[in-house]
Amino acid sequence: MKHSGKARNAASRLILISLVLVLVIDMAAFLLPSPGLRVAFESFTTVVWVAFVIFTLYFFRDPDARVPAGSNLVIAPGHGKVDVIGTTTENDFMGGECQRISIFLSVIDVHVQNAPVTGRLALSKYTKGQYLNAMKAESAIHNENLLLGFDATDPRGQKIGIRLIAGLIARRIVPFITQGEEVVRGDRISLIQFGSRADIYLPRSAKIKVQLNDHVVGGETVLATFD
């Protein structure tokens, strides 16, 4: 599938950087007065690094989505728990009042995002901000975020927005697509490194199919439908 392997590449870069850091730290261990202390210190840093590698490989896992068949569907852009369903005002792309579904991504969720619809990326707007805990819904207002607006061809004629939000730990949003690019429902579109949030903006005519506290799967769970 499109953009497959980008999450793995990001993990490999982090692992390489951490390895260089560990080697530098271990070189400093030669300043310790006792050989036994040096061995203990190097063993400790090795264990910590191996644990970091295992966690990083797990965190950056990127399974292929089993995209549901059918038309007029909006699927979840990310893995996580639905903790907000309601209405809001989004002027940059939706042009006013719309429905909002907010998904909290914990550090154990997959952090690759998928296109919720088939269509064209009409807007990509990055906004700097704070790094509040992403568990708080108000982080959507104040935190660093990336707004992606899709002009859908399925569901035809609908506008669907996604706001990817950095959290207390997640401080890097990596888009895989650029403004004007065509996407197919379920395509990989971005990566948020470590805990975060994704807000989905829907027209008032969308019929929401999930409930609060549902755990959704990116690229698979149907969030909403249109007649």
C-alpha cells in the first residue's frame, strides 16, 4: 500500500540516534575509577537501549488496514478511543458549524493515520502551539496541530476534515501527503510520534456510527455514513 514502510524508517532513525548516544555515554564510562563500575554502567545502558529498541519497534508498527467495502463511508483516520462526540465550529475548512469526533491515541496505539475518504487533499495547514496533555479535549484548541481538509469523491461532494494534534509527549507530526494530492480511503497519510489526538470534522448531514468510549481502528472502523 501507499507510503508503506515510512513508519519503520522513522523507527530506524530513532534507533540509530539512540545507539550513537549510548556509545558516546559508554565511552565516558572509561572515566570511572573501577573496572567493575564500568562494566555495571555499560550493562545498564545496554539494557536500557534494548528496552528502548523493543518499545520503538512496537510503537512504530504499521499494519495494513482492512478497508471496508462500500460507498458513502467515513472511516477512522487513527487507532484509539473515542472520547468526544458533538458539534463544534471549524472555519478554516468546514466553514462553520460541523460535527466532531475526537480520538485519543495512547502510546500503545498504532500512530500511523489513514485517509478517511477517497478524494483530494484540498487543505494542509500547520499551526504551532503548546504541548498540553492530549488526554484533555482542549488540547485540540491550544496544541501544535496539522489540519487536513479533504474534498471527497466518495462520499461525493462532501468535505471531511482531520486535525492531527501533538500531545505532551508527541511533538512531531509527519505528513505523508501534500496539498492537492489524491488519496484512496485507507491510504496511509501521516504519522504522529508518541501519544496524541485526532479530531474528525463532519458535515451535519453525516450519520455517526460510533459511540463514546468505542475503540476504533484506523483505516477500518466506520465512523459515519451518508445517505
